[in-house]
Amino acid sequence: MIELTLDGRRLRLAEGTTVAAALAMGGDGCSRTSVSGQRRAPLCGMGICQECRVSIDGQRRLACQTLCRDGMQVETRP
């Protein structure tokens, strides 16, 4: 098991879990807020749609393409 922080909350997950799966298991399932204020969620699951953009350790990344690491800091809100 690994532990990361998702929007300020600690979350324990199995090794090999993607950040997109972590969003579904430990958050509201959403990855970002659109410019119009709507919450957005991962859509394609393979990195094409870009809807799963999150901040991981201070850098914008695709949640569906990123495996969780112990100590990772994930933020979905600006």
C-alpha cells in the first residue's frame, strides 16, 4: 500500500493505482474545474481528451497516465 494526499486528505491505495482511479476512490471523481466553474472528470482514460489534468507535486499532469507514488501531492482545485 502507498499513501498520497488528495486535495489535502490522506488516501491509502494499492501500488499500481492510477491517479484517475484515486480520484474516483477517494475524491469526488473530478479532476479539475473548467473556466465556467463546472467540475470535470476523466473521460477517455488514455490521455487524449485532457479532461483529467491535475496538479501532481506542483506540476500539471494527466491523471489517467500517472501511477500513484508514496508521498505524492495531488490537487484538483486551483
